[in-house]
Amino acid sequence: MTTALDTAFLARLDALLGPGGLMQGEALAGTDPGYHPDNLAAGVQASPRSIEEAAAVLALCHEAGVSVVPHGGRTGLVGGGASRPGQIVLSTRRLDRIVEIDTAARLAVVEAGVNLQRLQEAAAEHGLTPGIDLAARGSATIGGMIATNAGGIEAFRRGTMRHRVLGLEFLRADGAVVSDLVRVLKNNTGYDLKDLIAGSEGTLGIVTRAVIRLERLVPPAATALVACASAEAALTVAGRLRDRFPGRLRALEIMWHAYAETVAQEHGLALSGFGLDPAPVYLLTEAEQDPDIDIAAAMEAEIGALWQEGAVTGAALAQNERQRELFWRIRDDSDAIGRACPDAKTFDISVPLSALPGYVARIRSDLAAAFSPAMRVYVFGHLADGNLHVMVGDRPDGSGPRIEAILYDGLAEAGGSFSAEHGIGLEKQDAFRRYGDPARRAAMAAVKAALDPKGILNPGKILS
């Protein structure tokens, strides 16, 4: 690989992209790097206007041996978009066309740079939804979400991004366009390359277009913030609500007390203002309309029965859209934890539901014993699929490996994962080496070598 980009290469790149397509040095200074400070460290960003331009850029880089780091909305949390001098960033910001929404087939054809919120809004005009949602909807792009196999709020009923993709188009390392934009569910024509690209973090190919499955959009009918007596009680509540509202439950989000209270306070809110006394755990649940029953009344009755049984200690049902938005703000704004605890680091794990209460109790106890009882630990996540986000603050210098060991040891043996939806990137490579199966890593390395023999696609990510 080259260690510096010469002027001749940059001139060819500039000529390929045309006005506004190439940004360098000071021109990038005002660009938000996103969640990782080194995302724009390459100092060179190429923004093609078309798939043909993107293919030409990649072909040029392949010829010159220049590494390419693909960027979408720069919302990744594990350094998957970090770059360095001698590389270029390939941004999909101008590949932002919604090509088609097919209402009969319930699908959308979009370019990689379309962000999730735009797709949601465009689909909503036809009474449809992409069936996936996450807090970064306003910036996370479809291409980036495919590359990281994003999960989010609705994964427990509609799958992760991998399950939302019917067809895919991507660029090989040499710039060749691999187009498999099928628009049907049944397609047994050899290896499923879209499933290989999904979750590959741009190390095997760069997504350019996708065919996304759409679902019927059903407005929410009831949103409740529920205080639970314990994590075990929260599982009971979640199970009952899933049984009571099959196919209608849109969200089952869990927040331990420290997280919910801190985010609420950062927004000038108080949980007591919703009529909730302090509780160990809170659930945010939302159910969609049903023409056959009054969902709000049914949810109130079900939660009331759970209160009588002792699993629920209090609940607030949103009385209007404003209150619903406040409930969701408490769940979604994890950045508020960073404002209250600036050194908080997020860990993204999955735990089988039966092991979840014991896991959270253990890590909190072990962190307190290893460091300090006053160490701040914030836990929240997607309860129905066991995906937890653990934010650890007040971290002493050099404590990273010890914290990881406390959080990750035993997860694989229990059937869980040390990376639920954020990927590997740079930051979880040590964990991948320690906890990942060596034979699986070797198989992945073989695939990487076959598809990217020069190693120019997002080098150093996943497999260092």
C-alpha cells in the first residue's frame, strides 16, 4: 500500500469526480467526523455522483494500490470508518436517490447514501415502512446499515438489516459492479452474496444500491413507560405483552434506573413527573393499532393485572403525541449519558433472555469490586432480542482490558455475543481474537483474500 497520495493520483481522482466531488485538507475541516475522531484522518474524501463514478474511483484506487474507507452517515461506534493518511474516504453522501417505491410488491429501490429517515418518510406516503428503526435514523444511511447489519428497535419481529434486503448491488475491490437487484423473496441461484456483504463493514465490497422490503405502516395506538420490580419482573411483563399483542407489539425497550433517570434529568424531566416512583428497571413498550380491539384499553388492563401480581410497580400511558415523544427521548438519547459522564464508553452485547438478569447483576457487582462501588454503569437496550448497551464511566487509565473481560467472559458459552449490532471495526478486534472461533476467523480471512486480494477495502477492520 502507498503511504502518501501523490499529486498525479489526486489529479486523476479530481478529474473523475468533477466539481465538489473531491475534498482535501482544510476543505474537510468543517465536516463533522461523526462518532470516531479519526473518521476523516485520511484528509481526502471522494464523493461520487453516480454508481459509474464510484466504480471508476474504486478501479483507480485498485490500480494505484490506494486503500478506500467507505463512509455513510458516520454513526458507527466501533471505529469501522476510521481512516489514516495515505488512504481515501469514499463517501456515499451524493448517492442519495430513492429510485423507486413499488407499492404492489412492497419494496423500495434506493442508493446507498439515502438515510433511514428519508426512506421512512417516502414509504410512509404510501402507507408503508422499511420495518427497521433506530435512534440514528436521521443520519444512518441504508448502505452503512447494510454494511454493519444494523438491528434497532424492531429487530425482534422483523429481523436485522440483512433480513430487510431482497437484492443488492455492490462494488468489488477492482471497481467491478456486482448487480443482484432481485425483487423477490425466493431466489436460489447460488451463493447469496448479499448476506456476505451485509455485516462485512465495507471490507468485502461497497454497497451502491439495494432493494429493501417494506411493510404496512400501522400507527401506534398505545405507548407506555412501565416501572418493574426487577429485571426478572421485566421479562415477565415482556412475555405477557408479547402474548397479549402478537404481531402488534412494535417495541420492548429496557432501561435500568441509572440510565433512565440520568437521561431524563439531562432533558429537565423527572420520572416522578410521569407518576413513576423509582424502580430498578423500566420498560418502554409500544403497540400498533388493531381494528378489532381498543389497544390502549387492552394494554392498560394487562399492565394493571401485572401490577396486581407485583411485577409492575407503576406505569404511565402516553396521553398524547407530546408525551409519547418524551418517553422515546428518554430511551433514544444515549448521548445524554456522554454529557453527564464524559468518559462513558459503550459496549454492545447480546445475552439470551433467561441469562439476562443474572448477567447485569454480575457485571455491576464485578465492576464495583474491580474498580469502585461508585463507578457509574448505565444499562439499556432492546429487551425482546436480548441486546444490551452497557455504558461504563469513571474508567481508570488502562482499565479497558479488565472491563472487557468482565463484560465478555462467559458470553459465548451462554450463547450470547460480545458484539450485537455495532460490529467489530477497530475497537473490538482484540475481543474478536480472544472470543472468536479461530476456524471461523480463518474462513473469513480466506473470503477476504479472495474478494480483495490487494487488501484495499477498509483495511485493518474486523480482521487486522
